[in-house]
Amino acid sequence: MTAWLDVDLGAFAANLARVRETVAPARHMLVVKDDAYGHGLEPIVTRAVAEGVEWFGTFDVPTALAVRRAGGAGCRILAWTVYDDADIDRALDASVDLGVGDAFVLDAVIRRARERGLHARVHLKIDTGLHRNGIRPEDWSAAIARVQLGVDAIALVGVWSHIAEASDSEDDAARAVFIAAADEAAASVTPPPLRHLAASAASFARPEFRFDLARIGAFAYGIRPDGGPADELLGIRPVATLCAETVAVDDSRVTVGAGALDGLDSRLAGVLRVGTPGGERTLLSVDATTATVGGWPGARPGDVVTLLGGRAPLTATDAAELLGTIGEQVVLRISPRLPRRYR
Amino acid sequence: MPSPRPARALISLAALAQNVRGLSGVADVRRDACGHGLQACGPVLAAEGLALWTDDERPAGTVIEPARLWGLPGGGATPVMTLVGSVLSTKVLRVGEGVSYGYTFRAERDTRVALVSGGYAQGVVREIGNRAHVRVAGHDAPIVGRVAMDACVVEIGEAEVARGDDVVFFGNPGTGDPDLAVWSDVTRLGAPEILSLVGARAAREAHR
């Protein structure tokens, strides 16, 4: 392969330490959705466990099972979504906590755990305004009543939500809804469920949003928010760098072996500054499987060009800001077919 | 009631064979057949008499236009890939309430929304939030609010939509599916680079 994703596990470990000290005394739930944001699930989980991370968050149950395999019996894992009864069974068998955000899934988890004679650990989600997954506030009391009737089969161990980050005042309103729901749950079950509301940005910027657990993926991978504080202010470093080898050289430009089909966004042509052995150059064009950059004296096939990320002139979020999107999408659009090289 | 599933990239091998029938030359199947899956698509193209341009080797001959091969917008052929998500849940949305990060959509009247599997990690490009629609239960439903990493929200109004229903993000416009051309127009991304990532990250299923 003439292109790869360089993953700096030392930078990852440093970010984890930064997250831990920032959110303390709340604990860090490392979010590892989508192959750990494309960084590679197994190496990321293995390193995170070695660095003391206890909680992991996934979108689906299969990823949660992969975390269990890589991270061992000691991790706590929350899978956010239940597709079917097979998911519930596999979660029960692997001691994976389940995120539940509607009455149908709540009933399914209770029924299935009861049929199996097992106890499911559930984090019940209150909809505080995003209107995605989550029980609407007017339906919350009924959901808590269902939980109480199902105590033989489930343990309510968490209450959670996502916030919109539209404005501080709207987030404050969401937080008030969240606290009311969590208080009602705490008055209904023993011990009181854990509370978790914030992801990366709010966990760092607003201490009152941290509660018991901070669900942080982006900052752990060194992906800062678009338009937000700089990496240095946050104390994080991008973990991944998209790299490509020089495959051809002519008078004024160099061709490298990564293209649009590899996830180098074609819209970055003409605007992205990349790193070459001769210094920074502009990304001139993006073809299907190759790209061209401005040449430098002595350029030779095999020379490595850093296209974006921690070891490149521009980070994923810098590139995202050129495109009007977010760093997470830029990183996740890098093809999973490219090899990951760990350092 | 069927259970919902993660977003799936359905690959029609019949459409692929039809698109190249009678043509000769070279089929560009680099990068896992542009996300369509070399393992399933390669034998179909070889059976139609085409040479395969892989990541390792470029045979001599005229290269068939990718738009014709994969049925991309403007190619005059049938789209080979259809991206399908599932309804995970439905709920009411009251007038004035927002949807997803930043509340970039607000309900102008009481309505209903569905949460759908498929987000930008599966190639449902984030920029199409509020700018494209899906097909669900026989209705066109707009994607409302920002597309999230693994899911998005569509407005279903009074349509009879239930957990587990298929949601077509894009497919064959000739049969009423949303058109990938809208995604290209909105994002300025090329259709091949959209499909390359969808095929790599969504669950891919090839059908005869």
C-alpha cells in the first residue's frame, strides 16, 4: 500500500491522561464507536485498559463484544443501541450494559432477561431535546414504573442523555430536564443510577455537565471541535495522520498514492496544505486513487507526504473547517481499507 | 414486525451485469470495486467478458466509464448500490421543538419523526441534513437536523411508519428511490467517493 493511517498510541495515552484529570472526579467513558473512530478498535481498547480506562461506550452490541474480547472481563461496557433479541442475549452473556431509549426496547429487554433468568443492566435515556433516541419527559414516569415492575429482570444502573450544544441556555434547560429525570429514577430504585450527560466539548467547558461519567471519544483521539478552542488550550493532540508515499515526480508536481476513493476528500484540492520533505506544499488535485501536491527539490518516489492529522500541517478539524464540516467526519471518511500503522 | 438493522449497502449484481452487457474492455475495480465489493462484483464482470483493473494490475484496453459501470448519476445505467437504513424508533415532535445537534431544524407544527440507522460513519454524508429526503413506507421523508455519527432523524408526519421499516437513503430513482445526484449536488463530492466509503463502512450485501 502506498497510503496508510499513522496512529500514535503515545499521543492517545497522553490525551487519555488529559481527559481523566479534566473530568475528575467524574470518570471517563471512552467512546469507541465505529472502530474507535477509525483508529482500530483492538489496539485502542488494549492501550486504554493499560492506561486505566474502565468504561467503554459503543453504538452497537457487536462492537461491545469486541471490546469485551480486547479489554477483558474488568471493563464496563455500554452499548447504546439494541436492534433485536439477539443483541439482548449477547449483551446478557457478555455482561454488557444496554442503553435503552424507548418503551418498546425496555419491554423487550425485561422480557428477554426474564426468559433467560438473567439480570440486564440498563441505562435509561431521557430525551432532553435532541429528539433522537430517548424517552420524552412526559413519558418518563411511566418508564420508571415499568422498570420497577421489572426489577426481577433488570437493574437500572444509569440515566443518560445527549445535549444539543446549540447554546448554553438551551443546554442549561436540557440539564434541568435531565436532573429531574435522574432524581425521579434515584427516588425509585436502589442504588441510585449513575448519571451521564456530556460528551467531549461540554465535559471540558462546563463542569456542571460532568455528573458521574463523561462520554468522550473525540478529545481522546485528539479531535477538537470545529470553531472551538485550539488543541493547545484543550491539552490534546491528534492521534491519527493520513500519510501517502510519492509514486511519481515531474517538473513541478509530485503524485502521491492516496485519492478520493481512499477518503482524501476531493474538496480539499487547492486549499489543503500538506507536509513534504521539502516543507509545506498545497494539495493541487485529487484523483480517484492518487493526488498531486506541489513539488520540492530532490523529490523521489517513496518520499512520504503527510496529508492531514497530527503529523501534518493541518489537523482533521483544520481540514473540516475548510469544508464546513467536523473533524470526526474527516477522520471517519478515511477508508478503513487503508492499513493502520501504530507507533 | 421485522427488527431494525444497521445501515446496509445492497449491491445488485443483476444491475451490474445489465450495465455492462454488450460492452468490451476494462472494468475499473480498484479500491474494492469502488466500495461495491470486488469479491462479488469481479466474477460478474469477468463473466461478461471484461478485463479487471485492480489495485495491483492494469490490463490493456479501453476503460468503461465508472458512471456506466456502477450506474452513477448521469451514466445512463441502473445504480448498482442502494443504501438502506432501518427505523429504530418513532416519536412525536411538538411545534417549536428542535432536532439533533445545534437544533438546525425546528418543527413548524406538531409532527412525528423517526430515528434511522445510518450516519456519517456509514457514509451518510453529514452535509445532507435538512437538504435531502429518504424513502420510507412509500413516503418521501426529509432528513431533519444534523446527521449524527451513526444515525439520523427523518420527519414522517402522519405516515404509518414503524420500528424495523426499511429506509432508502439512495438507490434507483427509476423506481422511486432518492437520487444519489442530490447528495453530490449538495456536498460537491463525487459520486464514486461517496459510494467508496458507504461500501466500506455500511454492512454490504450482494444480491443476484
